[in-house]
Amino acid sequence: MSASIEKSEKKFDSLYIHIIICAALMIGFGYIPPVAPLTPEGMRIIGIFIGMVYGWLTSGMIWPNLLAIVIVVLYNVTTLANFLVIGLGADTTALMIFSVILISAVNESGVGRFLAAWILSRKILTGRPWLFTTVFLLSCMLLTSFANPYVMILVFWGMLYNILNMFGIKPFEKYTNVMVGGVVLASTVGMSVFPFKGIAMILLKLYENISGIAVGYAQWIIFILLMGTLMVLAYVLIARFIFRVDMTPLKNIGPDIVKAEDLELTKQIKWMMFFLIAFIGLVLMQGFLPTQWLLTAKLKALGAAGVAMALLAVMTWVKVDGEPLFKFVDIAKKHTMWDMLICCIAILPVANLLTAENTGLQPFLVTILTPVFGGLSPMVFTLSIVILAIVLTNFLQNFIVGVMFLPIICSFSAAMGVSSLPGAVLLIFGVHLALLTPAASPFAVMLFSNTTWIKPKDMYQLMGVALIVLTLICAAVGIILVQVIF
């Protein structure tokens, strides 16, 4: 009998408890009497949003978003057609689909591997282990900007393991810890470089929906490249001067670490590099070319999503040695990020509803935050919110922190009569610095689960020190850069 009970207990799935709690929050919160200036409509939308956050934290990104869509419609807040017009009709949704297919096709062709090999084969790195370390991590950051970050982490880890073995550096040593962690840090920063992919894309569109302010693609890329490079350089200096990593085993490092076949520039790689450069170039032209030009107007009409569609159409026409350059359907099946796509479809309309005037949420946030931030200058307020968000993003999923804090920045900035843009840009960049705990991001999970090469306690120490320094740099330098560039 006891064995039967034990067996049934093992079969119990906590998912059902999470479903009940999530549904109760989404449905029940709307029946709580509102506190002015909140409205009954506001209570319903807040409950749906809280339920979504709870579901994201406990169960993933699929069913909580689908459930939220259903409950919004059943609450008669809006019709399903209107909801989907915002969710599916947003250019962000199209961009997420088509840019991912384009960039994934480029990466699968071997472009990323070729570029990494080319960078690491430079003779200037010979006998300069700290320069090699810096170039290795910057290469990881730059290549992750157009490739899947999960893939690039694994690619650079694989290259790193070969290098460590070549020079007799063992797992758990200081240099191993620094580089294994550094690859993940560089990738998380690199994934935010282009505003047409990943978390940055969704949060930037969310900010635009809330504030009505569109962040320029060109300015964003310049800002992230500068901040990302600064983060990597600071991390290398931390390894050198705080953790005092011994580089003696790497004193003979040189181009011989690169395999000859990785430097082969095939026809497919040439074509894919052409399309990658065309994609990046056409997107950047939207922000750089004179606004009165017809070309500028047409590019802005297409947007990044339209450019990706146009290039994908052309790419399907190209054949290499009688074979298609890439297979659209295969790439789409393999690389479409359904969890982020469904999240995008759900969160953009919910964010619009959440910040609408009839909810009373924005004046409510100003009322409760005024005692905390009311006496602060706009700059100190911005820095306080960004630092708080970076701290929280290392214990909660970074995407969730971004979604929660953007309405606060927009509401309070409006009340103070200042632009919310500097705070929003720093916040979206800051939530990518999420590596202190496994709860921070999926990439942190990859890092802390790599127990073959690192010990979690060593990584807590390394990332703890690094994130303190990087947060201070983000606050001190970022606030200046964002005002200069934007």
C-alpha cells in the first residue's frame, strides 16, 4: 500500500498547481475592489499581467500567453480580432519570423565558423595571451550579434576546450573559469547588438508601444557595440588585475590553433556573407540616409522585416553547384522560436491595454513611487531604476524584469517631465547582464550546468565581482553615452 502511495506521489506534477494559481490570478484579481486611481478595467488587466508573469516564472512561455489571450477576450476587454491585429500585425512579429530564418541560414552555412577562424588566425595575437583573450571574447560578442546565442556559446566553448587542451590548461583553473564565463557574458551582450532579434527586439517594441517613441536602429547598434566592447574589456581587466590569472601556459599562443578547413571560403559562405552584409546595410541605411531621399522613404516603409523578406525571396533564387543556397522550410522548422513568438503576440497587446488611460495604472505608479523617487533628480532616478533592474534580473528572468520596469520608467519620466528614452535604453541593455544565478537567464543555466569545466561556487565569485563592476560602468558611462548618441 505504501509503495502504491509513494508511486502516486512521484507522478504528481506541480504544473497543475501552477495552472490553477495562474488562472486564479488572471480571473480573480479583477474582482478585487480597485484603489483609486486604478479602475475595474485596470484591475482586470493587471491580474492578467501578474498571471502571465507567474506562468513565465514557473512553467514557460507558451500556455500562460495563450491563456492570457483567451481571458482578455472572455473579459470583453477587447475582441480576439482586435487583439491579434496588434499582436500579429506588429512589425516585430514579422521581424522575429523572417530575420531569424535569414540569420539562421547564414549561420548554418558556416559563416560564423569562418569569421571566428579568420579573426583568431591573425599573427598579431602570437605570444600575446591577454590580447588573444580579448579578441576571442570580442569575436564571440560580434558573431553572436547575427547568430543564435545558444549556438555561438557552444561553438566558442568547443573552440575554447581545444585551446585549453592544447596548452595543458585543466578544468576548474582560473583561466578556464574566466573564459567559460566570458563566452557566455560576451554572447548575452552580443545578442542585443541588432534590434531586430531576441529580447532586445521585443522590449524595444514594447517601449515604443508604451511611450510612442521609436528607438533608432543605427543609434541602438552604435550604443550597444560601444557598451558591449566596454563590458568585455572591463571583464578582461577584472580577470587580469583582480583575479590575477596566470597566463604562462599561453605564452606560445599563435595562429596554429586554427584548422585550415575552417578558413576555407566556399561559394555558399560567400553568398551568405553577401546577404548578411546586405541585410545589415539596408537596415542601417534607414537611420543614416537623408530623410528626403526616395530610397530612405522606401526602406523605412519596408522596415527591417520587409528587408528580411525581400532578401529571403532573392536567396531562394540562388543556386550553388546546382543546389539551392538554403532550404527555407527546413531552416524555418528548425529555428523558429515559438516561445518568443507567442510571447510577442501576447505581450504587445497586453502592454497596450495595461498602459491605456482607462486602467489608471500610470497615475497609480506615480502615486506609489513618488515617496521613493520623488526627491530624486531625473538622472539619479534613471540610474536607481536601472541598477535595481540589473540586480533583480540576476534572480528573475531578464525578459520579465524588462517587461515589469519599462512601464515604471515611462510613467515616472512623464510625471517628471523628462524623456524616458535614456532610462529605457539603459534598462534594456542592463537586463542582458544576467549571469549571477541560474535563475537569471537560459544562458546562465548553460553556464552553471557546465560542471565538467567549472565549479558553480567559483562562478558565483567571478560573476559576482564582475557584475558589480559592470553595473557601475553601465550606470556611470552608459548614462553619458546614451545622451550623446540618442
